[in-house]
Amino acid sequence: MTETATATPAPDALASVVADASFVRLVATDDGDALAAAGLLARALRTVGTPFQVRVARDPVPDDEADAVTVTLGASTGEHAVPGTERPASTTAFAVARELGDDPDPVLALAGVVAAGSVPGTDGSGDALAAAERTERVRRRPGVAIPTADLADGLSASTLIRAPYSGDPEAARAALAALDLPMELDDDDHRRLASLVAVDVAAAESASERAAASVERALRPYATDDTAAAFETVGGYADVLDALAREQPGTGVALALTDEPSEPVRTAALDVWRTHGLAVHRALDVATTGRYDGCVVARVDAPESTLPTIARLVRDFRSPEPVAIAVDEAAGAIAAAATESVGLGAACRDVAVEFDGDGWGSAARGGVSVDGGTTDALAALRGAL
């Protein structure tokens, strides 16, 4: 696949293109930021009466048809692309939606920002944060970013952290019991919870120096104070979007398309998030890891859909190297995550061509699927990095 667009488009220019279209196809990468961006644009198109279609793909390919405009989200492909590299794709989508005359959901936009690894209010998301705070949709408070009111459920399944109780709800309950928290938490209680998580993450066996900084992403969350909010925090919402994009994109699209998801959609979304998060952490519990020049490799036995999340967690909490790679030898699957843009997607595609497989990705994440063992493909990828 050839990458034909690299810069983030001006919101007014992209708005002009889709406003004049008879039909718009939105194709998003399989991550929470791109999914949020697709939801924001789709809602705006619905407001202005433009027919649209949304789909999620791990490596979006534009549909070049004369009767439609295709916008790729999270990838630098096609004539109209929102790559999500200079700033989160959801930030650009929020601005485009405003240009179209819509009043976009700032909470969805902020969830996309967190899913992109950014912080609300930065990387161009100041307008979305201001809108959310002005309407009292969010409030920053102490604590931990999880989607559920059940703290043990949230801590054990969250993929924003890697702690000793990750993947183990009973261990999370035991850790919380030691704090003796009340049923209704005030800010001091939330601070105690955040301190517990911060210390447990940083002090965990095999924690990298990067872990102490990475856990900050999950602390001092923006709570969703709107009574109609589907999830407890913006960061928790982001975690759910990421899981849905990889496991059940249809449910993810349904969630991103509505301001107030129905209880069945919310329940389904949380079930997917919980299953994904627990599977990720349990695979990491028994992973075999090895350190190489420039990367750490974690060999796991896990569903292919979980490998990108596993690679990200290893990168953020376990790897002293800038690149982490998750490998499932039996499935012939590899996923990689880097701390910065190193051309991972291009490297994965090149390796896939060499081994007659399938490769995908962006500058800082990617993957390869091959028939048979991954030993040679992994060696080639390490060499390419």
C-alpha cells in the first residue's frame, strides 16, 4: 500500500470536501482515536444530511469511486486523510465537525485524544476540553481513569496501567480492601487510590523506568459528570474505544455514533473491554520476554486482536528499549509499538512482502501476519528497525 498523504488537512478544507459530497465513506484504523474521529465526522454528516458509511480496518485502503468521497482516519492513505500523527485524528475531526455546523460531542473527542496517547487540552484539543468544561460535562479530579464505578473491575481490566493485580479482579479487590475506602469516594479517597496505583505500577517486578511516567496517563482523570454519560471517566471511555476497535468494531461504531448509548450497547461495550483487558494481562503474566538491541520481544499465546495492546503495554511498562514487539508463534502474528515515529508500519509491510504475508501499521505501531512460524519474519523486522 502506498501512503499518499502525510500532513493533517485543514479542517475548513476537509469540511468543504465532505459538505459537497453525495456520499462519504469513513475508513478508520483499529484504534480508539480513529474510531472516535469516525464517530465525530459521522454525526456531523448525519446533521447536515449527507449519506455516509463507516468501517474499521487495521490498514485502511480508500475506496476510489467517482460517486463518493473517502476519508481515511488514523492513516496517511488516500487523497483525503487524517493521519493522526501531528495531532490526534479526533482533534481534527472535532474541528471539521464544527466547520460543518455541527455541535460535536467534546467528550468523545477527548476520549479519542486519550486513546491517541495524548492529554486533554494539548495537541490541539483545547477547544474540545473548553467545550466539555463549559457545559460541565467533565471535571478533573484525583483518582484513576477507569470506565466503571466498580473499582476492582476497572483496575483489573484497564489497559492504561500494568500493575500486580492487572488481569486479576480478586487481587484488585484485596488491594482495595487494604485502603478501606467508603462506598462514596471524595477527592481524598480518590487521591489514596491514585497513590496506591502509582506505587504499585512503578514498584512492580520487571517495571521499566518508563512505567512511572506511563502511569500518569491514567491518573487525575477527567470524570464525566453528565448523568447520561456511558462511562465514569474520559480515560475509561478511551480504553473501551480501543478495545472495541480491535475486538468488535461494529459495536464500536454503534457506540461512537450516539450521544447517549442504550444500556444494551453500553453493556456490550464494557463486556468487550473487560474480556480484552483481562486476556491481555493474563497473556502478559505468562509471557516469555527477551531483550535485543533496540527492542524487547514478548512471546505470548493470545488472540491476535490482543497483540497490539500487549505490545503497547510492554513498551510503556516493561521495556527499557524504544520498541516492544508481541509475538504469537502459533498464530504467525506479530505486533509492534514504538515510543516515537520510526516507520513501523512501512517496516512491517516490507517484511510481509518478503515472507508472503500481510503487513500494516503507522509510524509508531504495526503488525505482520505470516503463514507458519514467525522466527524469520521477526528477525527481519528487528533488522529493519
